[in-house]
Amino acid sequence: MAEWNAYFRNEADGEAQEEGEQQDGDYKVAGRDCLVFLVDASKEMFIKGENGEPTNFDMTMQVVRTVYTRKIISTPGDLVALVFYGTKQNQDPTNSFKHVYVYHNLNELSAKRVQQVDELRGDKGALLAAEKMGSDQTSLSDALWCCANLYRDCNLRLGNKRLFIFTCKDQPHGGDSVKDRQARTKASDLRETGVVIELMHLMKAGGFDVSLFFRDVVSPPEDESELGLQHEPCEKLEDLQRRVLAKEQKKRTLARLNLCLGEDINIAVGMYAMAVTTRKPNPIRLYRETNEPVRSKTRTFNNQTGSLLLPSDIKKAQLYGNKQIVMEKDEVDAIKKFHDPGLFLIGFKFMEKLKLHHHIRPAVFLYPEEGEVKGSSCLFSALLTKCIEKNVFALCRCVSRRNYPPRFVALVPQQEQTDEKNVQITPPGFNVIYLPYADDLRNLDPPRTPSASPAQVDKMKEIVRKMRFKYRSEAFENPVIQQHYRNLEALALDMTAPEDIEDLIMPKVEQIDGRLGSLVQEFRDLVFPADYDPEYKPAAKRKAAEAGGTAEKKPKVEVSEDEVRAHIQKGTLGKMTVPMLKEACKQFGIRTTGTKKQELMDALIDKLAT
């Protein structure tokens, strides 16, 4: 009989899941996420920049390699393909498309694919691409048709289907209206099948005009949170990587709830984890002979009859008042249930009422789900705008999932921010701050310590002002995790040694000393005495000797022969201690090879019994 809560997740498990650490969150579309890179291989892509900058083709290959390695770590089950168009050589599963070269079919990623992409990087990669594929006429219609066949021929269930086009030519067909119309038609067919087409246009001489052709090819944003078509091309590798990663990351909701503002006034919202703690992946057990993953199964048997127990045969019980109370699963669910999942508005409070110590666990982000309840985006936007204008937050009761305990949360408004490239930096919505209960707050009695003088406080203020800098969490990587993946990458790619990483969390001593100057010594003079040495360590203390200058000695144990014989006759020799037995052996001239008690007893018995 199992405890009534043994088969149910507790609140701590729920908190971990809400932080995005569990893998059972729901996606907007079920199935494998698949991504196809469609890269222009025309001669214009291989032209170097003025100041020795990498070519557009090299930048594209670096971004493709970055996405490959990210997906291998985060979502190894995703499907990725790499297709070149505008090539002289042809290679596709059907051999029916000219000027299209399928470099990687739509499949899961592997270390070999990463190595093949590395071969196309740099000057050597450009020569290899020219030798292997070449550059010729462009037919974007055939390239899109080939990509459509890749999606069609995949036997797996596909979820999010994305197609990224990398090119520096705003008119891929040189103004040929027939080819332009065919490409637009094929792009429309792809969008109707659920494929999202994105343009990653690169810099070229004279600028890139998306209105000439690609405006009618790319897909419109799915909702307001999606990054739409960017008019400015990517000049640097960092800009291209940021734009690709912003498009490549799929949305994942922790929960979809209704925000109840009043009677029969509900807004459909989704909870998102904006930042999740990165951890090393769990080890996978492999079968020794086949090197395949080992899957474990748990079965419950009756300890008396040995018969297999079904889930319906297992009851929950709780001992109360020396009586075992047996409950069904439905009864346990009813006990644990407080309310249906959702957010229920209690009221509004000024932002000054929200303190820093109220933040007890990582926050999540709230965004409307227009597909669930029509009109949610409009009402959500109005609520967000008014909260920002009045500088207030919404106080709500939150039940994130079934059978979860309720929590009070503060919905803190957040305004949208974009950079100079019109790329969204901060999305609009509400940050959900989990508030503590009264039982979570404690009255502390801090120990009394000497207080600093005003001169010491002022000097420390100067040091703090000198040491201040703008902190950005994305600027610091975990060196342990980075080294872990570098080692795995070196093993998978047969590298001689892993790439060196820079430990960004270590303090930069030279810069700190340059900023502070003499402030450290001035603060030390104010706080510590003149003869203070921080490197000095006191010697280890020894035990004080007794008066007379010698350490205390153990008293000598004296044992008579009659006493030993009496113990032997009575059979009580084992009551004597080891020091007593050793002293008796010395008196009788008995030499023993061992010092165990039994060996000493046997030697005495053999000596005195004869």
C-alpha cells in the first residue's frame, strides 16, 4: 500500500517544471521541428569585403555551423537540411532539378555533418565549393520545389517547418519575369503547406531592396511577437547570427491559462520561460554489446503472490489516528485540487509596494494566445498599456496546473524595446513574479558587530563607484559547461585538443588595480592596524606540557602471574584489556608476532597451561 502522495509531483517538482527544466512542455505544433538552409551559391556570394572581411558565403557557413552545434546540444531530434542553389553541378534525390545541390538531406544532425560544413569555411572552403558545386544560373523555383520534396519525402511526423534563404541578390533571376512568377507561385504553395519562409539577406554593393522580389516570397509573421521581414541587410557576422537565432528558436509554453479579469471576462495567455538554468545533460546508459541506449521499465508485483499489479490495483493510503485510510486515485485528486488552472485578478498595487525580497524564485513571462480566445491580444495590450501608464502591477492568484497549490503572483508590465535594426530586444508582456506567503518570511536577529566609521564608509563608496559596470547576463558563460561541450565536440569531431575557452567569471586583476589605484591602500590604512599583514598565518598551537617540562605519560600497567592464571582457570581472560595482555606477555618472556587480542590470549594460554 503506497502513501497517498507517493505517485504525485510535489510543489518543488512543479517549480522546477515551471522554470522550464522539464521536458514535457507542450509545443504549438506536435512533431519534429525541421529546418532547411537554402543558400545562394552564385559568384556574388564569394566576393570578399573591402577591409578583409569574410565573404557572404563564409558568414553563412559559420552561421549554419553554429545552428548545427546548438541543435545537437539542445534538440538533437530536430531535422536539418542544407541546400545550395545557383550551382553548376546538380545533386538531389530525384536528379530532376538543375542548378540545385542538396548537400545535406533532411535528417538528424551528426558530427560528420558538422565536419562537412567546416570544410566549406574560409578560403579553402570557397575553393572546395567552387570545385564541388560551381556557380551558374539561378532558378529559385526549382530550389523551392526541391525543398518541398524534402519535406514531402520525410517519413517522420513534422511540426514546425522553416526555410531560411541566404542570398545577397535582391533580383535572383536578373529581372526575368517568367522565373520570378514561377518562384512566387512555388513559394505560395510552400506557405500553404505550413512552411515558414524567412529571408536572411546579406550586404551587396548598391544595397539590397527587398521590395523588388522577396517581399512576395517570405512568410508574414505569425503574430505580433514574431520578427517580420527586415529591410536592412546583415553587414556583420554578429548581426546575421542574432537574426538567425531569433528566427530559429521555437516557442515553448510552460502552460496555457485563462487570465480572469472579472465575471465572464477571460484572456487566453501562455507562460514562457525567458531564461533557464543550463545544466549538463544526464548520462545515458548504453548496452555494452550494441552501444544502444538502455530503456528501463518499472513494474509492481504483489509481495505475497508475486502477481503483476496494474495501476488500477494500486491504492493510496494515509495513516491517521492509528488507522489506515485507503483512497482511490480520484479521491486523492479531489483532495489535492484547490481550483481549476488559471490566473484570477485580485487587484492592482503601485510598483513601490513590490520589494526585492518578494522575488523568491525565477519569474516567467506572460503573453496572449490569440488562437485560444479571440480578442485576447487586444484586451491584453490595453491592460498592459494602462499598467505601464499608471505604474502599477496586477496582483493575481495563480494555479499553474491541475492539483497544484495556489500562489499569489505579481504581473509586472514590460514594454517592448527594439534596437537600431528593428530587432526586438525586449518583448511586450507581463513578468510573473511569485510572491511569498506570510510563513515564508522570517524575522532575523543579526549578530552585533562593530559598525564602520563615516570615513571608512565614504572610502568604500569611492571604491564601489570605481568598480561599477553595466552587467549583462548574456556576456558571461558558465566555464564548466563550456569546457564540457568543448571536450565532447573534440571527441566527436576527432580534434587533437578541445578549443580553449576564456573563463569570463574570473576577476580582471590588472584592470581592477588600474581603476582603484591607491584607494585600496587608503581603505586598508583606515580599517586595519599599521602592522597588519594579510598573508601572515599563525603557527599551529601545541599542547601545553605539564609542569616539569615533560608531556604526560600513560601509567604503566602491572599484572601478576597469579592474576593471569586465575583468569585462565575461570575462562575470563577476555576481560583483560590489550595493554594488560601485552604487559603479561612481556613479564613471561612470550614473543608474539601479532598484536590482536585473540593472538595474545592464545600465547598466554599456551605458555601458562603447560
